[in-house]
Amino acid sequence: MKTYKPWYMAQMSIGVVQWVGIALILTPIIIERTGSGALMGSVMSLIGLFGVSAPLIGWLADKYGIHRQMQKAALISHLLSLILLYFAQTQALVYLLVGLTIGIGTVSLLVLNPTFVLNSLPEKQQARGLSRLFQFQFLGIVIAGSVLGLVSLMGWSNEQKLLVLMSMVCISIVAVFIAPPPKVVVDKESSQETNDESSTQTQTKKRGLLAFILFLGTVFVSMFTSSNLMETGPIIIKEVFNVDLGHSAFGLAASAALTMVLLEPAGRLAEKSSPYIIWMVSFACYAITAIGLWLAVGNNIPSFVPVLLIVLLMQAISWFDMVIPAIADELSPSSPALTQGLLMFAMALGFGVGTFIAGQLIDASGFVAVVDYCAASILVTLVLAVTTLLAKRLKK
């Protein structure tokens, strides 16, 4: 599989809105205009908590065969979020609506786009297909981060920056209308097993279900670290380590360019060996970033060190996002989009709960408390990840 599909450009919208838009525009705007860390945490948690609807999104898409229609609606929701933010002032309700529309778009795309890839490729090519899908996500970050970094140096207003992001989302919308993804075929034969096979399959599913539940729990807790250090990372390192947001924009763009290159060998490794190897390497990088920032607090370190740690985190998140759809597909007894919906449920709920807690910590104890919180969270994540791998072995 050497070709890129035009509809992969739908994944660019996640890079533009969820990564760059939130980190470099939404969170700074909320802090600057309202001065409320709690409101920022509430908006971020709303983005994540929309993930409770992810299983429903997947179920509806599978049941009625409307995967492509829901994909288009998700992209339009992303565009609407930027339009709302353009006109937002100090009203908390408008920012909450921005969070809701971002959540609708991101959750739906993260459910549907991997489903299109997994459903259209044989198992051995799925990891490579997912790596190419997520390369477009980081292409969106490269373009958006570079442009925002440049226009920040030119003194452009936040409103002008939002217009730039809107135009990028429009490119994704046009792409899926012109060249939509392949239709998802839901396998309905899994419910027609013979009576002779049912007992054995029930036992296998129970063991698989335990591993799947532990996997979802691991993903949930891991989001406490990744969401806060990535989505609010630029504002955290600005407040804690005095790193300018313009430098963070270029750092995001450079990191995303590196990610696009590294995703290809990571996909090949997952294809030849196991996606679980990439999964655990991702967690190791999470730990290096979170604990590294924790150790750096209060010490006189060069400003590029926290930026480099965030760059490492972005690589890890990209590998993590690339392999978890395939792992979920392997462990889950559910239908394709429903499986991705359950995965997105765990991710989004972790995002929502994690960022809400972080918002409260910012108001109560400042940004340094978030660094402490992320370091503690990754330790719990590592324990859960090892337990998941043990349960997977029992499944066999």
C-alpha cells in the first residue's frame, strides 16, 4: 500500500483545530479575556466529555451505514467552533459552545476515520494505513503551527489567526466531498455462530473482554498526562518556564514535521512485530516528558529543554494514536465503529476529567500543580499498561 487516499485530508482538521487551535488560540484567549483557569478547564473537559457519546456515534454509523455523512458533519462542526470563537468575547456560554462543537467534530472523526482505514485494509496492512492517516493529522499541525508562528511574529490578531485556521478546515471539507472514503461494510456474520462453537467463543470473549476493559482503563488514565501536557502545554511552559507562545508554535510545527517522518517506520515496526511494542514505547516517552518537566520545575534550565520535552511528547502521542485503534480492534468483541466509539469514549472521558482537574489545580495552586499531577498520572498509567499486557496473554 503505497498510495495516500484524498479523504485522509479529513484527519488534517484534527491537527488544525484540536492540536494547534486549542493549544495556541483557544486556551490563551480564555485566559487573556476571562482570566479564569476554571473556565478553561471546563471548556477543555467539555471537549473531552463529549466522548461519552462516542459509542453511540459508532453504533449509529454501523447500524444505519451513515459513516460518510457523519464524517462530513464532524468537519462542519469543527468549522463552526472556529466561527463561534471568532465572535466570542467574555461570555462563558460561548466558550462552552466552542468546546462542545470541537468535541463533536474531534470525537466523531476519531471514531470514523480509523474505522474507514481498518475496514478497507487486510489486518497486516492496517498499522501502515493508520500511520498514513495520522501523517495527515500532523501535516495539519505543521501547516497551521508554521503559519501561526509566522503571523504571530507579524503581529496578527487572534481573529486573523482564526480566519487562517478556518480556511484550512475548509480544505478538509472540500476533500471529503470530492473524494469520500470507502463505504464501511459491517460484518454481521459474527452473530450467526453454530451452537458447537458458542461455548468456546464465549469463554474467549470473556478473557478478551477483561483485556479490553483494562486497555480502555489504561487509555483513560493516560489522557490525564497527554491531554494536559499537549493541549495546555504551551500555556504551561509559558507560565512555568517563560517560553514564548510564538516559539511554541514553531516548536509544534517542527515536531509535527518530525512526527510525519517517524510515523512511517513506527507503522512498519507495528506491522512486522506488534502494535503493543509501539504502545509501550509511547508510555515510556510520556514518562520521560512528565517526570522531566517535574524535575525541571524550580531549576534554572534553558528554555529549549521544556520545548524539547513537549516535542518528544508529540512523537509519543502520534505513535499512541496510531496503534490504539488496531489494538482495540483486536481486543474488542464489538462491531467496527462501535469498537472505535468505545475507545474514543475512554480517550475523551480521560481528556475531559483530566483537564477539568487541571483547571481546578491551576486556580488553586497554579500551573506547577499541573506538572506534579501529570507526573503522578503517568506512573498509574504504566501500572495499568503492564496489567493489560498480562491480561492479553491470558486471553490466548
